Amino acid sequence: MNIQKCMKYDPVRFEKYFSKTNTYSRLVRDFDIVTFEKHFPNFFYRFFHTARERHASNTTFFNVVPFYYIKFLQDINPKEIHDLGCGWNIFKKYIPNIIGTDQEVKDKVFYADLKDFVDASYIASHQNYFEAVFSINALHFISLRDIRKRVLDFYSMIAPGGRGWLALNAMRMVEKDLKFKDQPPELISAFIQKQLEDLPEKVLLIDIDILPCMNNWLDGNIQIIFEKETQS
């Protein structure tokens, strides 16, 4: 399987496919604006929970790009798809076999199925564990210099024959690493590329797009997919 050929995001092609699905019809019903943009600014997430109870006074946004990569996980017909750092667990509303994990928080809009925090202990206890797993902008609260370790930790939790998708926000890691404060995006991007060289086979760095947007950074500006071969 040529993962790179299959997984290169094509918004035009995906819109033609996804706009015909029942999931898309439900999203259009639940949100005011549904977009196929490559990345998803932070404000998209602020209104995820309004899909459960819509407020007429708010303009609600949803970006469908995650469904493109979740479909990659679904293609192996997993019993469960795990969302690490699920927050509002919004994807479970549209894909019932998603299991959301997040820490216990006071914010009542968090709807995790499993209350847990993805730390070193969690990673150690979930080696070769998940048949299908993803995490969107939830595991990046680390120093930028730790990005390689975080990627390999995520890879280690995927079971043989399983798949994963990891989206990270470089800005969050820069905030944890003063060395990169006020550095140009080009330097940060080059550093990330260097750190993620020679990853295990079947780990594909989809994209690094370190560009500021509206005085902020785009979410999901580092995209990585994983496919772990079955052990012989």
C-alpha cells in the first residue's frame, strides 16, 4: 500500500466524496459553517459542544479534515477507534465506535468515555495496545525538543497491524521551549523536520506547515499517520 499516495489530503476530491455522506448532512444540520480547509484555527474548537445544543446567538464552525484521517483508521474495520485527549468527544456523535479518553476536568462540556491523562505512565501501560487511535491537538504540551520522543511514544501504543493519526500544534511546543521564542517559522519548521527524520517504516510525516494565522498559529500544523506492520 502506498500510504503517501492515499493520504495526501486533497480538499477538492474529499469534498466531492464527503459531501455525499450522511455524516456530512448531519454536520450541516448541526453547524452554521462546515469547512474543508487544510488546517483548523483554534476558534473551530470553541464551538464543538454546540453540536449537542445549538445556540442561535453563536456562529458555529466545524472543520471536516479530521474525518479524512479517521476514514483511514476505519478502513481496517477496527472494533474501536480511540481518541486520546478527546475534549468534547464530538466525533463519537458521528462515529459510534470512537472511544474518547481525557482527564477529569471541571469543565462540563468534556464528555470523555474514559477518564485518564496521557502521561508517561499511561503510555507505558498501553504498549502495542490500540488497533486504531488518533489524537488531535492534545499531546503537544511538551517542549519542541521532545517532539521526536512524543511521536515515537504514540507509535509505541499502536498494536501490530493497527493504524494511527497524530495532529500537533507547533505553537504549543514553542511555548514550552524558550529557545524557539520569537524564532521565524522557517527555522522552527526546519528543526521539526530534522527531529522527525528516520522514523520507523510506515510512519509518514504528512505535513509541516508552520505559518501564523490571525495573530495565532494554525492547529494541526503537524500531521503524521502511522501504520504498524503485523509482527511475524
